[in-house]
Amino acid sequence: MTAETSQTLDRGLRVLKLLADTDHGLTVTELSTKLGVNRTVVYRLLATLEQHALVRRDLGGRARVGLGVLRLGRQVHPLVREAALPALRSLAEDIGATAHLTLVDGTEALAVAVVEPTWTDYHVAYRTGFRHPLDRGAAGRAILAARQSSAAKGAAKGAAKGVGKGGTTGAGDPAYILTHGELEAGASGAAAALLGVTGVEGSVGVVMLSDSVPERVGPRVVDAAREVADALR
């Protein structure tokens, strides 16, 4: 005998699974097509999921998995931090600057893991839980650059648009972003987005007390972001 199930709950879970399987999010129309239901039903599902922070919608209307999904399991953040710490520790010690893993939380960037260097005389104090707008600071700008690159590829398979100053890969992807004085006077930052981690938007970066970022820091941050992404897959 088949157990009774909730059709609404089933659809909501299917929405989460569909969003978790895409890096660039889905529109209401795309979700409607994939679920085989009308747009009104999708709007109601998204509104309910948004209230619980399980889904978020960007300015373009694309729905993505929200950080509320992580909060459902109290051990998820510690596990994310644990997976990222080896690469962050190596980055901090190598560069001599504070390293951090930052994830998207709504319209903000949220630092979920921070490692400070042990051998420097001074470094920038950057704490887990620190928040700032996505469009300020290297960590948020790197995420936006990767988002724009993904959108541009999906629309026309053309060259990605950059955000802020930084470097690019040979394929045109935004490799890293450099900023100065955007979050703290006298501090410079470098960050690279996490790529290829389904359902997670984030970046790995460093912040240092300097007027400019040494040339080798950008590529080193890209390597660290790749290591963290591999650990999270």
C-alpha cells in the first residue's frame, strides 16, 4: 500500500533539488517547465521557501538555493569550514595575510571561515561572521564577477564581463579580483570565486594592510579557491 504524501511538499523539495543542480539559478518559467506546473504554483512555492531562507532570488529574478539550507543541518557550516581550513591556512602562511572563505547570504557576503597568519608582526583582523555588501570588497566582487561570467556564457557563449580590477583566465573567466580601501581604509584585498561547486556561491581571498597587492597574490588566491572547491565537491 502506497503511503499518503503531500503534493505541495513534494514540489517544494523538487524545487530545491532542481536549484541545487544548477550553478546559475532558474527562472520561474524554467521551474514551471521542469515541474510541469503553472507559474502561479511556482511563485507560491518560491515565496514560501524564501520565507524560510531556503531559496533566494537575485535582482534578475533567478532563484537559487539559500543559506537556510545550510542552517537546516547545524553541522554543515563546521564541515564547510573544516574542508576549507587546510587551503586557507596554507594561503595565510604563504602570503602572510588573513585568508577567508566567504559565501553569499542574500545580498551580502558572509565570512564563514577565517585564518590569520602566525608569523607576521601585524595583519588585518577579519572575523568569522563578518558581513558586507556583495558589491564592495574583493570577496563579494569576485562572486559577482563569476555570476556575470556564468550569465554571459549562458546567454551568448561570449566573453564574460568583469567586475572591478583583476585578472582573467585564457578563457575569459574572471580569475581574481583586486580591491583597495573598500571595506577598511589602508587595506587591500584579493579574492577568487569558488567554481564548480553545485549550490554554493562563494569566494576565497586574502586581506592585507597594503597600498597594493603583490603580483603573485592573485594567482595564489586562485589556486587556493580551486583547492577549497575540490574539497567541497
